[in-house]
Amino acid sequence: MSRVPVYHVRFTCAPDYMARRLPFRPAHLAQLVKLRDDGHVIAGGPEPDGGAAHIFYRVPDLAALNALLADNVFYDAKLFVAHDVRAFADVVLPLALLPADAGLKATLVEGRLGDWARASEGLVTLQRQDRVGFGGRFADGTALAVVRNPEASEAIDWLTRAGVLTGAPTARAWSQTL
């Protein structure tokens, strides 16, 4: 479990994100790799359709997060036009970080959480099976997990069978860049 807060930031991308991002991508990726090497980013990447991107930050507080967001290369280029921040109440961190520009086809799965003790055990078990990268719970009783499988129905099945999520979870495709 993490003692330093972990934040999930979902960025809304500009309508022309896919057409304009390539010239800015090397600087953006270098910025995120440095932040990851410094321990401030866990993972990041876009949704394949270019409508949104997700970065998971590990920083001491919202002030530190806001400073990083203000310095984001894609924000400066107006490729990110808005963002939503959620702080994990508890998180199971990755066992290992992916190499830069990994392009792992993954699924972000979110849903209602039952018992956190059971859910965290399920996440750890799925990590050991190389099925989940990381995940955690939010204060509102929902959870999010990065599942190393591009098939949404199978990703949801793994999490519900492991006791991580209950009800009707939602899933969206994600390309985990790092």
C-alpha cells in the first residue's frame, strides 16, 4: 500500500488531439519518464480513440499535483483541455514499471467495491498472475484497476471473480504508454 497519495487524473483531449500530438509527444514522454524516474508518476497513456488520457501521479498533496499539471507539455500545447482528479484512498502499487513507450493494450475497469480487504487481496493475486498492473479504491466506494487485457468482458470477469468489484463494472480501452 502507498503512504504517499496516488491521484488518477483523467485528461480530456482536444478534438484535434490525434492530428496534432506527434510533434509534442517526444517532449511529453520525456517529461513523464523523468517524473516516473523521480517517483512522481506510476503510469500514463491515452485511450485509443484520443478522447482522453490518464496519468497516475504519486505526489505528497494536491499543491504538488497542481504544479505538475501546470507544467504538462500537452497542456501547454492545448492538447489537454480539461482534467478531473481523484485521489485513491488506498492503492495496490505496480510490482514493476513498464518501459517507456510500452504501448500495452490494457483496460481500465471501474466499479463498486465490496470489502477492501478482500478486494486488495484479489488485486494482489491478479498482479502475481500478471493480469493486473495496479489498482485502488476511492473514498466514494468505487475502485479502478488497470487490467493487462484489451478484452473488456474478460477484464471485468477477472476482477469480479477475484472479489475486487461488485455489481456492473464499466471498462474502457487504454494504451499504457509507461
